[in-house]
Amino acid sequence: DTNATQTQVNAQVTALTTALNKLVKKDQVVNKAELNAKIKEAEGLKEADYTSDSWSTLRTALTNAKTVAADTNATQTQV
């Protein structure tokens, strides 16, 4: 509007900024394919082939990965 005052323009800028800040993204589709592939890979390893410290680290990571994979509310960031 060529007849709009600066006050009107400022009000619309504020309204638009407020609306943009209140936008909420839809839930993402969480892709667990890579996580599940890594879980399967880890499950195929043999403890006897690795040091006890590295195996312990793997077991902890595998437990955590399985927990996230089973969580229907897990986010892509968690995955």
C-alpha cells in the first residue's frame, strides 16, 4: 500500500516477526535405517577379537543404540 504510514508498516513487521517466531515445525519422520544397520553390524562382531576395554565401550554404545532404536518418540537428533 503506497499510502501506508511508517507506523502501519512497523506494526506489520512486528506482526510478521511474531508469527514467524511462533511457527512450529511438523514432526520429522525419523530415519533409523542407518542406526539399525550399525546395530546389526555391532551384533555380528565377536568379543574375542577385541580388547576388553574397547568391547566394553561397544557394549555400552550398543545398549544405548538399541534403546534409541526401540523408542518410538526418539528424535532424529537422538538417532
